[in-house]
Amino acid sequence: MSGPERRRYPRHRVRLRIQFLRGDAEVAAEIFNISRSGCLFVTPVAMRPGERVEVHLPWLGRSPQTFSVVRTRPVGPWFAVAADFEPYLIDDAPLVELAGQDPGPHEDPEQLF
């Protein structure tokens, strides 16, 4: 992104495997970055803007957390999904701690596929 950063909350680079419920099915995903307002994750299923899913995030002490899909686009055989948290997270400290752990490679989803 060029120009000044316009996000409301800082984004933290992480690599977190998650499962979310979509209807009655559990779906695997991996979060690549996270902020108090939302995250970017990759999943093998196509999702639609406005779709909501429930996610268990035990490392944040919140369960369940609702993700609301903002946008999605194909990345190879996968889908990169930008989602908002409903409600936003109230504290940045757990995100900073997660980002400080070694998440492995630092590529964005587009670079991995």
C-alpha cells in the first residue's frame, strides 16, 4: 500500500491456525495478520461479503468471536478473506504478544501460493 497508513488499529503479522463454523461444518483457516478490528485469513472455501462465521480464539480469551467478511479474493486454490471482528477486540496486548512469537515465514498469502 502506498501513502500513509489509514487503518484505525495497528496490524500485527501472525500465523495462527483456526477453525470456524460455517453452518454445521468446521472449516480450517490460517490468520496472516490481525488487529483489534479484524484480520486477514486464508481458507479453502469461497466466502461472500457480509457472511458471518463463529471462530474460537482461545489465545485471546474470547470464545466465540464473530467474523464478518468484508472482502474475499482467490489466491491460487485458496481464498484470502478480510474480516471484521464483531465486536472489536478491546485490548491490543494479546495481539502484540502473539506477533512476538515466531510465526514462521513472513510471506503474505499471495506470496505463498
